[in-house]
Amino acid sequence: MAESSPYLNVIAGAYDALADLYADFVRGSLDRLPLDRSVVGAFADLVRAGGVRRVVEAGCGPGYMTAHLRDLGLDPFGVDLSPALIEIARADYPDLRFEVGSMGAIDVADGELGGLLSWYSMIHIPPPELPPYFAEFRRVLAPGGHLLVGFFESEGDPVVEFDHRVTPAYRWPIDELAGLAREEGFVEVARMLREPLEDERFRRGHLLMRRDPAA
């Protein structure tokens, strides 16, 4: 997938412009999200059990989730479109590897990773462009490797565009997103929906999947 696609440039530019504000906003956000932490913890348990602890956070932003994966016993690195966010991630977590790049073209060999985390990073991808990202995720994962996707759920509506604070984004029906992943060679393991907190606008969706060894 070409990293110079116009929508990728728009996303990178928007996050570059607000990098410091965004990083300050998300720091420590997991502390008040026990359900979200439980899903990420289950993902980490499954990856460790699979024996390949090397994982990528695709769309890592300022790196706080990549660091959380390290704390859960994995060997993570992060990739993000925004050079400004990668600079913050490297400053905050100098012991971890962070690279500027597209999660649609991850610089690893086929089947190299035991897991991939996409934590609210696919939300800005235009819906017609999304299937190739799942294909790339399948490519980099070892057979049986696990994928965890966090996203905003559409609460019964079709795919809905909304005014994300950084740049326009999309809310997905969980069944539709799971169907896209299935078409690209993933088997659903579990799903979790939670209602928004008082200061959140939308329901949160989480899909835990594994790469079908036959795909």
C-alpha cells in the first residue's frame, strides 16, 4: 500500500499539528479503563502462549500503549504516520523502538510477529480503503498470531463518519468490522463492547482475532 496516499498525508499532518496536546490527553488514560485493560491483557496472554512475543502497535501515536505491551511481557515496537508523535514516543520511552511509517506497509518479513495491536488507529481510514489493512496485518502475523482492534462502535447504525477532535473518523458496526477481518483470513476469538463513560461520546468496540493458519 502506498504511504503517499492523500488521506494518509491528511492524517499525518493533522496529528503533527496537535501532537503535544494529543499526547498530553492520552497519557495515563488506561488508568481509568479497567475493561479496556482486561482486553489488552487477554491479548498479551494469548500472544505469550503462542511463543512469539514480538508484536507491533500499528498506529502507536505517542507510544503509551506500546509501553503497556512491554509491561505485559511482550517485545513490542510502534509504527505511526506522524513524525511529531514518533518523536514524543521516542523521548518518553527511549528503551523502545518507534518508526515513522504506515500500518498498511509494516517493515517486517511475512509471518514475523506474534501479535498486532491497532488501538483506535484504523478509525481514520476511509471505509473502502480498510480491507487492505487487514490483509497487511495477516501478512505480518505468524499463523495463529493474534490481532486486537480497538474502535468506536456505531451502536446499530451503518458506518458513520464523525467529527473526531483531530481529523474526521468513522464508527463501525462491530459485526461489519468482524466480517471484513474474516474475509481477510482472521478468526474471531472474542469481542467486547462497553458503554461510554460520562466524558466519552460513543460506545467502544474491541475485536480480538487470530490469523487463520490456513489463510
